[in-house]
Amino acid sequence: MNLTYFLFFLCIIVCTLIITYWAAKQSKTTNQFYVAAGSLTGIQNGMAIAGDYISAASFLGIIGTIAISGYDGFLYAIGFLVSYLIVLFFIAEPVHRLGKYSLGDVICSRFPGKRMRWMMAIGALIISILYMIPQLVAAGLLLRLLLNIDYSTSVLIIGSLMTVYVVFGGMFATSWVQIVKTVVLMSGTFLLALIVFSRFDWNIAELIAQVKTGTPLGEQFFLPGNLYDDPLESISLHLALILGTAGLPHILIRFFTVRNTKEVRKSLLTASWIIGSFYIIALVLGLGTVALIGYQQLVGLDPTGNLAAPLLAEELGGDFLMAFIAAIAFTTIIAVVAGLVISATTAFSHDVYFHIIKKGQTTEKTQLRSAQWTAFVVGLTSTLFALGLKNINVTLLVSLTFIVAASSNLPVLLFTIYWKRFNEKGAITGMVSGLIASLALLLIGPHIMNPQSGWIPHEPLLPLSNPGIIAIPIGFLGAIIGSLLTQSSTQSTAEFRRFFIKSQTGIETRDKSS
């Protein structure tokens, strides 16, 4: 075991546990546990959103993808960034005004009832756990590589830490772990980018020239078509990335942690600047990896490219810098996983236990205890899944998560807020059709059906690796058809007007005839 690596990891664990101890003293009510009592500023929340969003796939995966695929790798990153425009213009402020703790609150503000609570809770659980598993798998592989710890032990360490953060600290601990992660991530990667530039005497032209000699792609490195030959595949992938963020529960519930819509806008603008800056830095690091390490050596050590950042750090600064970057990756995983746990916890504890099982009749202490037990169960379940899915394709689960979110949650959110003729049956139909389409298309796609490496040794029935271009329209069509075929339950114009005014302004209006 490398002592430098171990000390860096130990430092990260101690610091985050201190944050959790402080946060535990603040989390005495459900309001504090679920949404930090709305006490975060817009800048703090924006930093937390960035910390929640820049996952292991972004930090480790994007740098490696740029190093291997060039232009297409950076375009992949742009898809993540552009997604925040959808959230900013159409989703964020109405979600803040209509909800309290969960997405179930938002939808049920228009369609109250047990069925919608169940559907939104199940959707949030599925999306959170799907996203959580690849983070845990990546963490296990990272610790095994750097500290020579058994994979199962590595996953258990990460799973235990994330559960402790949420059970004892709730949203306070989760938010501050994410904020610290953002500060450490941005400062560490910026430092690494400066060192890369210094190696080429601050001459970008020299860096680019060296990249061309370090990659077998040559000039093609800076042109599209290296990641996917089929334009339809590329369009499908970016459609899922751009639309998926607007349906991710662990991102959307962060809009409940600030006081007003001004802070919501400030949150998104802060997050967008941080995320955009990070992907520019990632571009520099990807280019630096090719120029200084070379394509052949990178692929020889790790065909996926996920170790590009740690390998570049080792090349530039030896064990110390590599340990620092690896510790940042570790913090990244912890922060994202903690956000996913609090999202899944809120969905079940608030929507199912409090509203459905207890019908809103329980004490504050009982609610808090329920939330803590739910966090423990969610953390344990995700850890067990990660232990059993050691060899799963991590990229598969990340892309699937975005497709599920874009095809199930997003249609329901948009139509609930903006479409007068939308109704409860349409919402349920849209959720179910989007979810089933996502999973079914995955099963018949090349990730699962593959003669060489698939779970099903057969030629894929659907050639698309990313079926978002099919699944997402199915989710929207399901919601539209379900609503149009069941118009008897549609809200009156006056009811929808009151709901819409509240979603856009926060003002509660009354029927003049009452």
C-alpha cells in the first residue's frame, strides 16, 4: 500500500466526517434533514449542484474520452453543460414554487393522490439507484488500484461512508460535502492544467502539435466522428444528456434548499459557470494526456481511459500529485453518491411513508427516524448491488439513467407545469411507458445482446447503444395519448389557471366565485 495515497484518502475521510458531525447538530427536524431548512445561499447551492453533478463519469470519464476520441469527447461534455439551459428556463423555478421536499410534491400539487406519489417515488428510487451503482463500482475499482484493497472492501468503505453522511447529517452534510468537493476539484484540476501548459512553455500551438503526434488519429483527432461513426447514435446520446438532467431527482430537489426563486436562478448560474469551467479544464487535461503520455501507453494501461487524470498527474508530479488527484476523484464519488442517497431517501420516506402509509399523521420525531432508517436501507441496497455488479459496464448504467430520467420524469414535469389538458392518467401512462421503453430497448441493444461480450450472446435487435432517440419520444407520446384518451378527468380552465399562476409566480389565487 502506498503511504502517500493512504494519507490523502484518510485526510478526505476525516474532513468529511467532521462536516457530518457538525451537520448532525443542525439536522433535528425533517425540514432540516430533507432540504437543509432552505438555508443555503444561491452561490452555496450552485456549488453543491456542481458537486452533485460532476460525477466520476464526468471527472474520470470525460478526460479519458477526450484523450481517446478527441473532438467527440469534448462534445460529450458540452451535452452535460447545455442541459442546464433546459432546467433554468423551464423547470427550476416552478419546481421550487410547487414542491417542498420531493418531485412527488411538485406533481401532486396538481394531481394529488396515492398513485402519483407511488409513481414518482418509484421513479426516483430507480433513477437514484441506477446512477448510484456505477459510482460505487468506480470507487471500488479506484481504491483497489491505488491502495491495493480488495474490491468488495473498497465498495463497503464507500457505501458505509455515504450512508453515515446521510443518516446523521441529512441534506446539511450532503450539501457541504458537495461544496468542499467542488472547491477541491476545481482547484486541483486547475493546478494540473497550469502544469500541463507550463510543460509546453505556455504555447498552445506546441501543445496541439504534440497531441497530433501522440494520437494515431492525427488531424482527425480535432474532427467529429471518432466516438460514433453513426450520426444517429451521436444525436441519440446528446438528446439523452441534454434532456436527462431536467429529470434527475437528486439535482431537482436541490432547488428546495434555497429561500426564493432569486436564489434558484443564482444557484443555476453559479453551477453552470463552474461546470462549464470544469469541462474547459477537462479539455486541457485530455490534450495533455495525449501529448505527454500518448495514446498507446494510456490504452495499454487502461483501455477505458478512466485513469487518464491520475496517470497524467503521476507524469507531472509523481506520487504526491497523483495521490492528490486520486483523492479528488474519491471525494467526487462520495459527494455524488451522498446526493443520490438523500434523493432516494426523500422519495420513499416523505412520499411513501409519510403521505401514503401514515396519511400525514405522525410526529416530527417519527418522520426523522423513518428518514434515517430509509437512508440506511437505500445505502445498504445500493452497496449490495455494486458488490454483485463488479463487471458491469459503468457507462451503460450512466447513459441508461439519463435516458430513463428524460423519458419518464421529464414529460410528466413539463406537461404538469405547462399543459392544461394534461391529467393524472396521462402522467401515469407517460411515466410507465418511458420507463418500460428505456429498459426494453436496453435489453435488445448491443450492451446486453452481443455475440462476444453481451449477457445475451446474440446479435442485437436494436443497433443503437444509446436508444434515447426512441425511448424519449415514447415517454412523451405515452403522456400525450394517455391524457387525450381520458379527458373526463381534465382540470377546469380556472383550476389550471390558479395552478399555473402559482407555478410561475408563487402567488396563490382564489376562484372569484367562491
